Amino acid sequence: MKRHCSLRLDLLPGESDLSWQVFDRLSGANGGIIRTISASTTISPEKIIESFTTSVIKTCNGAHQQTIQAALRAWGSTACKEILPDEIRRKLTAFDGGDVLFMVPLEWADFPFEILHIPTGFLGQRFQIGTIINSGVPQGPEKHFNQAGDLMIITDFSENLQSVCSEGASLKSAAVNRKRQVRLVMQADNQKLAAEIPLASMVHFAGHSGPDQEFATAGWRLGQGNYFDTNAILGTGTSPVLPWLVFSNSCDGGRIMVNPGLSGIAGAFLSAGVQQVVGPFCKLNDVQAKRCTIGFYSWIFRGKSAAQALMLLRRKSPEGTGLTPLFYRLFGDPRFTEPAKKTPWRRVIPVIAGMLIVLSLLMIGIVIGIRVGGGVVSFNINLYAPTVNVLGSTHRNIDKQPKAGPDDNRLPQIPVPPADSMKSH
């Protein structure tokens, strides 16, 4: 029988050691706390993230898939032993699946926990992984999330970005086939995006991002010189309603900090108040990224959570995606699912209920007289049916939807320094 878990691992960095507080989210006993476990050594997050960049990311450039996979496995195994105590590693190895939420301080936000490797495989292939950041910054007002189910696709339809154009068109076609409302935005400007992003339920960006030689801050290239940077992203946080999911399918779109002191795209959207943010932590191949997009949304459209969709993408690794599925991260609670949208049935049910009430009252008002004679049974039925009005108040509660997202895992805001505090790297 397969064993599944639902764990929350809180990273508690100390001066002399690295501790993890383990929560069992299924049992909830004693607040779900199992115990606090210390690692044997203290690891600098900057050094271990740098080791990933030097030993893995540079290997990915032009290397064969088997070489890249071997580098990922070697780094993931070493890093896992360095930051996770034996007890936690054994616990994870004993489970066949489930979800794991990493609660980490800001300096550990860009550590790719999905790539940690245990004897049974990469964590990202075994479990639904999510990361929430404890930045220590007070949270802003609680956000509500759109439940309309519409998907906003943003892409740059420049002639030199054929694969990006194809990604946007293919995703639109897939969404329409699943009866989803779609808005395809081509070559938008900042003002249009700032106004329309809060109106969407899901936002997908297909294109290229900075910082680069032209733009010093992180952001989305929109074509025709338009650039939606982190300051503009933070501006969407003034809206009380936001998308529940943003998928930035661009190079480094899943980074919290692209450099020390310089916010990344994922970090900006989290600070704005978006519940779930997905993106890669490194450079991408455009063709493989497009195929990952179609695979991811094929499961989203079937009702899977973002964490489930990413896990299935990593496990099944659709044809033509290579190892790219391993490079995507989810920031947010892995148990969060898409808010249920209003369906026609939700509007019909009150009407049906009203009709049943009318029918019941009709049956109560029936007076049946039965006369039996000469072996013939005859029925005289008199109807005394009161008039019943179905008031508008019967329907009002249908429009009151519960707030989406877990109450205990609201996303913190992440401080973003001024744009001129760092140069492009």
C-alpha cells in the first residue's frame, strides 16, 4: 500500500547549526508539530546556491542530457545530506508521494529544494513541492482571488521570437478546447498590463526577461521597447483582487532575487500578493519550455493544483521537454487548488430548489376523494395550491464565494530595493 505524506518543514537557521521544525499537516496533533531536528553542520545559503550555479547550471550549457542529469543527481545528493538531517531524509524516503511545504527565510528562498535527491529520486518528482518565504516584513491587506477561470496569455509576437509566438497560440488553443475563457495579449504596454492582470484568474507569460544589458532590473520584455519591470509588478498589488496563479515562463522567471539586493520576477509577484507563482530558476530552451507549458496546463485544466501539475510534469517528462521540467519551482502552498468558478449549475440549483418547494406545497394541498362502487374505483382530485414566490434572496448566497487559499499560509511581502541599487549582471 502506498504511503503519502503532507509535511511542512520550517527552516530555522541558527548561529551554530541549522534546524528544521517538522509539522505533520495530516494529523494536526499538537498543532502538527512533530519535533525540531538539527542538521550536523551549518551551511551558508549563498555558498550552496553558488555551488549549484557553478557545478550544474554551467554544465547545462550545450551538454548531453545524461551528463546534465548526472550533475543534477550528484549535486542534489550532496546538498540533501548537507542541509537535511538523517531523520528527515529517512522519513521522506519512506513515503511514496504527497506534498511538502518548505517555509524558509529570505536568504534561502532561491535554494532549489525540488532538486534535492534521495535514494528514491528527486524530491520534485516524488512530491508536490512548494516554498513559502518568511521575510520578517509585515504583510499587507489580505487579497481575494479571481474565480472566473479565465486565462490571460502575455507574449511578444516579434518576428524573431517564433517559438514564443507558437507557445502563446498553442496554449490559447488548448484552453479553448477545455472551454476556458482566454485573453491573448500581444505586445502590450505597461499601462495595459497593470490594468488587466488583476482581472485575470491565471496569468501566463511566454517570452524573454531581464535584467540584461538594456534593462538593469528584472522584468518581462513586451516588444517594441516596452518592459514590465518589478516596480510595475509591485504596482499590481494595489488591487484588492489578483490572479491566483502567475506562470512566468521566461529565463530566471522563478527567482526571488536575481542578485543580492535585486528582486526577481517571482519575488515581485509574491510581494504584490499573488498566491501561487511558477517559474524556472535558470535559463531555458524555448522549444522545451513551450512543451512544458502545454503539459503543465493540461493538468491544470483537469482540476489539478499547480504543485500536482509540476510533479506530474517532472515525473512523466513529456516528449521533447528533456530535463527542463526539473527547473521549474512553485512558490506557495502545494495544497492550494484553483478556486472553484461559478458554473451554470450553481445558478440553476436555486431555481430547482424553488420548484421542489412549490411541488411539495402542491402535494400538501391535494385533497383526494375516493369513491368505490360497482367494482370501479374513481378518483376526484381537487387542488388547493397556494401561490409561492421565489424571492431574489434565495439566490444571493450563490454569489458569496469563500476566500481562496489557506488561512495559515498567506504569502509575505518581500522588500525590493530601488532599481539603481544593483547593476545588471
